Amino acid sequence: MTKRPDQQDIQKTALRVPRELHTKIHEAADSNGRSMNAEIVHRLESSFGGAVMPEGLPSAEQAKVMTLSAREKIQDSIKAYAHNQIRLAIAHGQDSALIDFSYFATESRMQGNIDHFTQQYIKPVIDEIEAAGYETEEANKTSYWVHIL
């Protein structure tokens, strides 16, 4: 269990959020068995350095949840990178964007197999880009052209 800070270390903060975001936070808190405050604190802590690790050895269930959460963040980073590359190409008036995912292709993510990395991490992003109406073309195992015009 995460050590709770001393009450003197707690700073109260009023927070205004759009209704839709409030609803999402509330639903996430319910599904994670946390109060809204705990959910917000957990998400903020996670954004400042990855998963919030409990003191001591996490249980197998906690480890599974934290690992899956970390994987989701990796996928979000890859997606954000791809979207940014497309936006840059548009801003510079380019016909296409070359998205090179090789930076993300670490040995542990590839599990010794570049095809595993492509299927696990690149394919979902390319599928989303294609669903948005772009045509794509594989340049190599870790790079794709996204055609704008």
C-alpha cells in the first residue's frame, strides 16, 4: 500500500474541470476503487515519473496492473509521436510524412522479434491513422509513409 503523506504535507486545491472530464474521472475512480481525489492524485503522480510504485514489493496483481498501465503509456507516446510527425508535415506543406518508429523499438519491446514490435505497437497506430482517412505505405519494418495529398 502506498504510504500516505502527513496531513501537514497536504495542500488543498480547488480544481475546475469540464463536465465531460469530471465524468471520466468519476468513472475511472469507480472502476479503480478510488475516490475522485485519490484518482486525480494517482494520475498526476504517474505523469511525473511513471507508475506510482507502492512501498515494498508490489503484489503480483499490482505488478500486472502497473505493467499494463506502463504499456498503455508507451502506446500513447508512440501515437503522440506519429500524430506530431503528421502535424509537422502539414505545417510545412509536405505531401507526406515519414514516421520512423525505430526509437521506440527497444529489445525488450521487440522480444527478439521486430514483427512482434510492429504488430504490438506500430500496427494499432497505423490502423488509427488509416481510419482517419490517410493512406499509408510501409517504408521498412519500423517506418511508414503517411500520405497527406
